[in-house]
Amino acid sequence: MSESVIGLICIVSMLVMIGLRMPIALAMAATGFVGFATIVAFEPAVAILEGGPFETLSNYSFSPIPMFILMGVFASKARMSQELFDGARKMFGSWRGGMALAGVTSCGIFSAISGSSMATAASMSRVALPEMEKNGYKKSLASGTLAAGGTLGIMIPPSIALLLYALITEQSVGDMFIAGIVPGLLGLGLYCLTIAVVVTLFPDVAQPGEKTTWKEKLMGLKGLLPFTAVFALIIGGIYTGLFTPTEAASVGAAGTFFIAIYRGMRFQGLKEAVEETLFMTAMIFFMIIGAEIFGYFLSVSRISFTLVEIVDSLQMSPYMILFCVLLLFVLLGCVMDSMAMLLLTVPVVYPLIEAAGFDPIWFGIVAVITVELGLITPPVGMNVFVIKSVAPDIPIKEIFKGVMPFVMSDIVRLALIISFPALAVGLL
């Protein structure tokens, strides 16, 4: 039996294990170990199992992950989300659908220092959802806006998803972050346009809020200052070469820590922030370890190279290859967490994309946008379930109904970036 056939059997077995609810990290590690032992030998596979976790956990390149997570947790503990939403509400709240605009804008700004979609959705929904419902917003629009707005956390830098993609494909983390700025802002703009269209077509889903004076609007802008300062420090430092991404993550975490202390965070809050960061970091690193072991198996099975040869024999156009890869992402996104999907699929499909001649930075942006769709599409839609956990009284079908216009918006954004690659790589 050839290495490629063994590889295919192992991958199918892994997908079955995932379908049977085995943790994805464990399924990847088990598949990698068994596959490597079958193709090479048992003892080298044991050596990888012994040394792989240590090699991963001691890799300096992965150190920004806990720092970016800690930065977002400190921002949450400092109640920055509340002040951010209040400021945005003063700016837009008097318009029909203004609180929805305030909610999605707050998600976009909060994600600039959170780096996590689920953390953004959870933090902002606790603040914004009760206010929107109290002001007469339909549950579908209120919950759908915040579920979709949370997905901006995976694109607007600093983004853990962009960081992982850069590390997997050996691209510059700084370049990935800079490339994510325009697509992230484009997503925010299209979401705001989507809300405007929805409230125009269906006026009963939202009500105008209280009018505010220009002085109140300007005073509300002070809630943006901490976010602007931290974001400018991180991205400006990386762009100018003042910081490496690891140093920028540490500086950002330190900045939000001092803001949290100034806002009243005490020892108990610090303890909770560290515990939450450790939990999320352990979960991500467990998946990275599984992906590393799986990667060893992929290299000896040569399944990626066999896939490239098969595609070459079919004489598919580069954009047809891209379409097939993105379709795979969308299908997997319906049943799989976004981080796990990136770690699982990118090592397999990246050689295809490279052989097709696409820019790896540009493809990373396209891939992450496609992964975003998985966060708000059924049957999993992780952000949808985050909103459900915050507001258990809202039926799942109402939340999915509310996010559908935003799914269409993401498809439009994806089409624009595929058609005009400069939107992603123009700042590089």
C-alpha cells in the first residue's frame, strides 16, 4: 500500500473521529501518530510524540498567542466594552438602527485589541444586547448583529487566526497583520451598510434612540481613546519595525493591564484574567500540538504533493483550484471551530495554492474571511452559540435568521478581495 493511500485512509479516519465528537486536537495527534508509525516505524513515531509537545511549547514564535489573549481579557476586565458601546451609541443611537450600528462598530473596535471572535462577541453582547432589546429591537437583528460583529475579531489585527496562519505557512506575522487592516475595515463598513439596508427594508426591526447633542457625541469619543492608543502602538510599532510581533503583544498586554488597573481592576480580577488566559491558551496550544504531530505524518505520506499532481493532471485553472479550496473551508466551517479548521486544512491545501501561483499573504486573508463565515453559519456557528449562552431566551433559529444578511455581506467582501487583491496586499 502506497504512502498516499495510507494518508488518505488516516485522514478519512480522523474525520470520522471528529464526527464522533472526539476533541479535534486529540484526533489530529492520534492520526499523526498512527499514520507516521505505519509509514515509517513505531519508535520514531514515539519519539515525535515525546518531543513534539516540548518543541511546540518552547517555540518562541508562539509566544504572542497568550499575550494577545491576555490583552483582550484585560480589556474585558477593565469594562472597556461598556464605555465603548456607550460612546458609539451617542454617535449613532438617534438613527433608526443606530444601536445596531453602535453594536457592530463597537465589535470592530474592540476586536482591534481582542484578537478573538468569540471573546469579542461575548464581551459586546453582554453590554449591547440588553440595551438593544430594551429599546425595541427585534431579537433577530440584535443577536445577529452582535454574532456577526464578533467575527471581525478574527480579521482586524492583532488576530490570533492571522498569527497562526503566518506561523503555519512561515510568512511574516507583521505582514499578515498589516494585510488584515483594509479587509477588516471593509468588513466593518459592509456590516454597517447591511444594517442600513435591513432597517430600510424592514423598519419594524429597529427603533430610533434618544437624540444626543454634538457635545455629547464628542464626549462619547473618549471611549475610543484607549483602543486607539493600544491599536496604534501595536500596529505602528510592527509597521515601523520598532517592535517584533512578540514584543508588540507584550507591550499591548502591558498597556491594557495598566488601563485595567486604572479602571479599578484588583487582585481578584487579575487572578480571573490570568485563569481565563491560561484556559484559552491551553486549548489553542493543545490544538497546535495535535497539528504539529499531524504535520509530521503529512510530510511522510506526501499526500499534499500527490494532491498537487492530481490537480495538475486535471488541468484546472488557478481560480477553479481556489474555488474548490474555499468551498472545502465553507463546508468544514459548518461543523468545525475556526482555529481547528485552519490548523487542520492549511498544511494540506497550502501546497496547492502555492503551486497555483497565488500570493500566500493574500490567500491568508481570503482563507480567514472564509473561516469567518463558519463562525456564523449553521449547524455549528460558534459565535451564534456564544450569543445563545449570553441570552438563552433567544431561539437559535432567530439568531441564525439575524446573521443571514451578514453572511451575504461577507460573500460580497470575499468576492471584492478575490477580484481586487490590492485590497489585501496594497499596504505591504
